[in-house]
Amino acid sequence: MVYYYNGKKIFYKFVHGKSTCPILLMHGWGCDGSIFNKLMEFFPNRSFLIVDFPPFGNSDKAIEDWNIFSYVGMIMSLCEHLHIEKCDLLAHSFGGRVALILCAVKRSLVHTCILVDSAGMKPRFNLKRRINVLRYKINKKLGKDTQKYGSKDYLALSDEHKRIFVSVVNTFLEDYCKRIRTKTLIIWGELDDQTPLYMAKRINKLIHASKLKVIKDSGHFCFLDKPLEFYKLVNDFWEEN
């Protein structure tokens, strides 16, 4: 189905189950809602709202002036359109950024929150990173090619989407975490090299009464690496709450 937010096409699926509190699934950067297809099979009685974050999946590609708060506003607008007053969040990576802000500023909408290898924390500025930033600045000043400096996600984007990506990854959400009172489960891949485990521990420390569960021998997509272990953690949390 399609919803228009500020003139931009947003593709979503609303799967109706027996529950009155739907699960809002929010994917990571470079993915789309289909990454959660297997998860929905494990919970056939639940209702699900799955959104393709633009510019990915079937949603609009032209989002020139968007930032992280545009995504938050879009989710709140879509929930209002669908008359969703309360939902459970399950958010991976970039989707976790949206979830953190939602939990802080729209508490009435969120019943529980599950953060999976979530982004949003300021990275440690280690020596390797300092050297890469210095090389980038020097080459930019000299008018040389700077395309090789950046993550795979960044390098794969158009110039327009690179501007959005830079805005998003440079918006740090520690202060939002401090305001969250939602029951929160943090699930992390032990070997995550995109959002390392120290970020999970920081989120756990900042969010009041949150719980952290680490899945061993799994990476940034722990829910795909170890699905049965992941689904058990999710199911136990939902049953408890």
C-alpha cells in the first residue's frame, strides 16, 4: 500500500493479525521491509506494520532535504493515518535511530521497544578513523578524488542521498536515550563491526531499566545469523510485557 507524506510516496504493508497492538518493523539503511519476512512467520497471530524507508524498497527515491527527523515525522503521520494509537517497535540499525527518537518524543505511541544492532551512538574516534578523516580533508583541499573515503553504504549512494546519509550518521542520540522510559530490549550481535558492542552497552546504560542480550558468533544482522536464538529472545520479551 502507498501513503504520501509531504508529497513523497511511502510504501508500507499492514498485516492484520489477532492482536490489537501491531508490531512496527523498521529496517536498516540500504535494506527494505522484506528483510523481516521470516520474522513475521514466527509470530502469525500478531499484526505488523512494515515500512520501506525512502529511498529504499518501493518508496520514493527523491527525498532531497530529508534528515532523521523527517523519518520520525513520517512514521508518526502514517500511524495517525492508520489510527494506530499504540504499537510495539522492533528496529534494526538505522531503524533504531528512528525508534530512539520516537520513544523519547512520542511515548504514548510506543508500548515496548526492541533495538537490534541499533545505530545512533557517537563512534569512538580511534587512530585509524582520525587518519582517514585527515587524509580525506587533505585530498579535498587539494582537489583530489575523495570517493574512496567512506563506508560501503556511503559509497553506494548518489550525491543527493550521500548528503542525507551524512546528516543522519552525524546526528547522535545519546540525549534522547536519557529521556526514554519505554520497556526496551537491546539485542546485539557479538561480532557486529558496523555498530560495535560498546554502542549497545552505552544504550543500555542510558535507557532506564533496559535489558541487553548479546547473541554470540553473530554480526550486524544477528536476527539473520542466529534466527532461532533471536526469535526466542523476542518472544520471551513480548510475553513478559
